[in-house]
Amino acid sequence: MKIGEILRSGTFSVSFEFFPPKTEEGERELFETIRNLEHISPTFVSVTYGAGGSTRDRTKRVVEKIHRETNLTVMAHLTCIAHSKQEILNILEEYRNIGIENILALRGDMPKNLEPPADACKYAYELVMLIRENFKEAFSIGVASYPEGHPESPNMEWEIRYFKKKVSAGADFSITQMFFVNEYYYRFVELCQKEGVYIPIIPGIMPITNFKQVSKFASMCGATIPDELIKKLEPYADNQEETTKIGVEFAIRQCEDLLENGVPGLHFYTLNKSKATIQIYEAIKDRIEALRKVEL
Ligand code: FAD
């Protein structure tokens, strides 16, 4: 099913993001996680892609396996920066042939030791255009958004200008970078609307289960972790159980506030684990079930 159509029907979306594991054991664990999350009936799940093309085969294999062996709608992430246009078209053709209908169109970050092919799409909006030109409506296209601004954006005006370019090129919806301060998300949506951009922007939620790891991710992508949360987490930096408890509690409050403010869905960065996401979902389940009443 196409995610854009699901969102346009007004259905509240719940989604989970996974990465393609490197080992057979990792893949077995991922499919256990997927089975654990299946009872929530997510609107869709998504599988990330290595910008250097390093996970090309693994991403496709996991996407195909989810599509074949479960009833879940799956979206393949695809980064364009390290691929020639023909390589991108081949990947998309393969996806279309196996019945994949949803692509998260991304630029990715060029690995330091590689040179981009001469005709590579340099920004995600070019990838969106390439998909629409060659595949018309065969895919529903999602794009990334950055409520606190992408690290390469000097200001929010710049951020919105280039986000709008992806939407004008044909993106149906967006998923945000993780954030921990909802006001950034609300301000971003407001700025988009002022510029006439109304596609659904789904907040990306990162349940904190490992403080050092999330601090590293957050500083890389410029996501602010509020001081009061850092103060709570720091004393337990080496205590995963306590960190998860605090992280889950924080994410529940964050999601409750987002739900009260009418978000179109919630996208969880699962890091291939189900426990924290299930705990968060269970706590907000009643509100979400009420919002998901539109039958597909
Ligand atoms: P773009 O939208 O092309 O733009 C990034 C920035 O470049 C813009 O914010 C703007 O500052 C600038 N810019 C854009 N267009 C122009 C222009 N025409 N001229 C000048 N400047 C411009 N990475 C992966 O490698 N694999 C994944 O699977 C993956 N999944 C992701 C999922 C989500 C939900 C998010 C939010 C990010 C994901 N990323 C992934 C990370 C992403 O690839 C990086 O953030 C990357 O740096 C930017 O990709 P983009 O598609 O947002 O780029």
C-alpha cells in the first residue's frame, strides 16, 4: 500500500525504522523484533540504506523478506549521493518488480574516501525528480526533514527553502530527524505552512536506551537534548536498565504532547529492538487506537 495514500485518507500513522543487520544472527534478531512489533499493526516499517551503497544488497534483502513473509507495508530508504543515475534506476526497477511501493528518498552523506559518480544526484530533490520522471506514481515518496535544521543549513529559512524543493519535486510526506524538544517540530511545521508546504510531517522518535550512543547521534545531527534530561540520564550512563526507564518515560511524555497537538503519526527509531518501543506504545495506545479508527 502507498503510504502517501494512507496518510491522505486521514489515518494516523505508526511506523518503525530498522537497519539491515550485518550478520545472520543480527537478521534473526531483527525478524524477532518485527514479529514482536507486528501485533501493533504498524502503518508501515522502513529499512535504512548505507549512503556509500554499502548496504545495497542487505537493505533489499531485508525489505524483500519483510514484504514476502509479513503483512507489513515496507518502505525502502534510498540514498543517491554515491550512485550513478542508472544505478538508482536499476535499484528502483528491482523494487518495483518485487512490489515495493514506498521509497524514502535521501541524499545521504558521501563517505570520506569515495568520490561521487559524475552524474549522481547531488541533493535529495533531484532523486525525487528522477523517481517521478521515470516511475510516475509507481512509488509513494517520503523525504527527510530537520526541525532543528540540517547541520549544513545556516538558518531555518534556508532549511525550509530546500525542504520545499523536495516537496515541489513530488514528495508525498516527510519523516523528521529525531528531536527531543517538541517546540522545534511545531515551529518547523508552522514555517512550512507559511511557505505553503502542507504534506504530512511525521515526527521521528528516538527512545533513549543508551545515553552515550544517543548523545553521539544527537550531536552529529544537531538534535538538542534538554539539560534536565541530561541531568537525569548522566548519573546512569553505565546503567542500561535505569537509562531505558528514564528514556521511555521521557518519550511517553513527548509522544503525549505530540498527540495532543495533532501530529499525523509517530515514527519510532527502533535500532532493531522492540522492548522500549512497545513500552512507549502501550502507554499511549488508547489515544492512538482512537486516532486510527479510519478503516483501510
Ligand atoms: P537533502 O534534502 O538533499 O539536503 C540536505 C541539506 O543540504 C539541506 O538541509 C540543505 O541544507 C542543503 N541543500 C539541499 N538542497 C540544496 C541545494 N540545492 N543547494 C544548496 N544546499 C542544499 N542516511 C543514510 O545514509 N541512510 C538512511 O537510510 C537514512 N535515513 C534517514 C531517515 C530519516 C527520517 C532522516 C531524517 C535522515 C536519514 N538519513 C539517512 C540521513 C541523511 O542521509 C542525512 O541527513 C544527509 O546529510 C541529508 O540527506 P537529505 O536527504 O536530507 O538531503
